Amino acid sequence: MAKPRLFVTRQLPGDALKRLEEYYDVVLWPEYQAPPYEKLLEEARRSDALVTLLTDRVDCNLIESSPRLRIIAQYAVGYDNIDIDCATRHGVYVTNTPGVLTDATADLTWALILAAARRIVEADRFVRSGEWYKTRTGWHPMMMLGVEVHGKTLGIIGMGRIGRAVAKRAKGFDMRVIYYDVVRLPEDVERELGVEYAPLEKLLAEADIVTIHTPLTPETKGLMNRERIRMMKKGAILVNTARGKIVDLDALVEALKDGHLAAAGLDVFPEEPLPPDHPITKLDNVVLTPHIGSATWETRTKMADLVAENLIAFYKGQVPPTLVNKDVVKVRPPGFA
């Protein structure tokens, strides 16, 4: 029997693709940029399995146009680029890579918090540009004043794996941690983490730093709109390492410009890559990174390994370990038989 055809939309770190060659006829898209939709559609129609990224649009048209397709292994935790309901109806399994990128993303969140609070990027630019040298002053009581993180109130929106990891790291800064989630944690878990539940409006009013860790859903799209950004404490810091469309970027620019917010740290944007002429790129009080929450060798390799584990399990007729659309097993059993 011929191996099932697997189309992979980008090169992955580690040896996951080599492992998959034992089970699949692996076809790799060779470019750094994502395959255009029409190319992805063409390859999907010829394939039994796909490995996709968040930037790959897997809509119902693609799924319905690909009768051979049995599994989509997403190289990400999020999967809002995939029409899950359509996949389930057509018996297509969808998997993701949760858990393995929790700590890397939590670390980056803290990097953004500290960089925004202490004006690290701005200060680095001040040195490299020669502006510091031009002042002829090595140290001044008013130079590059930021705000302290230690002892402040941290507000976490979304208390899943990443939100909890961020909360654990806050203990080292002796912070009060409040959180909002649509599902409140059990009291014993709150005590263990040292966190307090708060309604969203209360969190925004009391937190010195607000960090977002909720998935993108119809309910969270535009969650941080102009009204809610204005609810935040004057001089607060907003950090987003979740999804760009959760924050109204124009409203954030206004709040950063007029001084309502002291600073922001963003790893995700409504449009990616972020256009270089966007107004937010002109502000000094914002730290911008190009969606690198999981960007460590260790984490990205673990993500690739989990993609391989899902695909190999499916090949063997087993339910993949991180299946997203669990109801699909009622439509079609796993495997290519």
C-alpha cells in the first residue's frame, strides 16, 4: 500500500519530518513565506494529511474540496485559522500543540513586561544611536525613568496554562495577582497560585500591568476595545502575547499617545506581519516583537515532535493525543483504512 501523502506548509526544526517519512510521503513547501491559498488548496486536494500554521487559511472550501484529507496537524496551540465545525462534519481530524509552549510564552510575557516597564528597548536605542553620547552625561537622576514591577498588581486576562505560568513567575516579584476568566478556578487552585478572581472591570481598574492570555473567539475578538482600555488605571501597562485581534490597536495607540497608558508590549497584531508604517511603530513607549512567543529551539522542536506524534498515532489507527475536535471520532474512526 502506498504511503499517505502529507503536505507540510513550512520547514520545521528537529527531526520530526524525518520520523514522519517512515509513515508518510512527505511533501514540504520549500519557501520561507506561506504557500498562497490557491497553492494550499491545490496541495490539499492531492493530500491525505496536512501540517499547517496559523497563517494557513483552512476554510470549509478547502476541506470540502479535499476528499482525501483525513487529518490536519496544526503547528500551534491556536487553531482559529481552521474551520473546525466543517472539518468535523467531513470526518477530518484536527490536532494542535498545547502545553509544550507554555513556559516559553510565559517567559516572553515577562520579557515584554520588564522591557516596557523599564524602557529597555528605548534605552538600547538611546545608546546605539549616539544620543546618550551627545548628552555628555553618563548618569542623571531624570534619565530614562521607568516604573517598578516589584510589589505592583498584575492583572491576567485568561487563566489557562499560559496565564497560570505567568502568575507563578509573578511570585518572584512579590506581586498581587488578580485574574479574570469566563471559568473561575477552584478555590484550592487559586490559593496554590496565590491569585484572586476579579470581574473584568475591576481587574482593569486596579491592575498596574494587564496581560492577555485568552484564545481568540467571537467573544474575545475586540475584547480590549476603546472603552475597556480607558477603564485601565492611568499609567498602566498592557501586554498581549495571545492574539492580535483581541486588542483594538487604534484605541491602544490613542491611549499610549495621550499618556493614559504608560507603555505596552505586543507580540501579536491584527495583521501579521505588522506594516512598518503603522502608527504604533512610531511610538517610543511600546515594545514590539514579531509573534515569537514560542520561539525557542527547545519549544519549537517540541511542537514539531508533537505534530509527528499526532500524525503517527492517526496513521496507526489511534486517536491523536491532542485532538481538538473530539466529536470527529463519531463521524469517522482514526486512520487511513
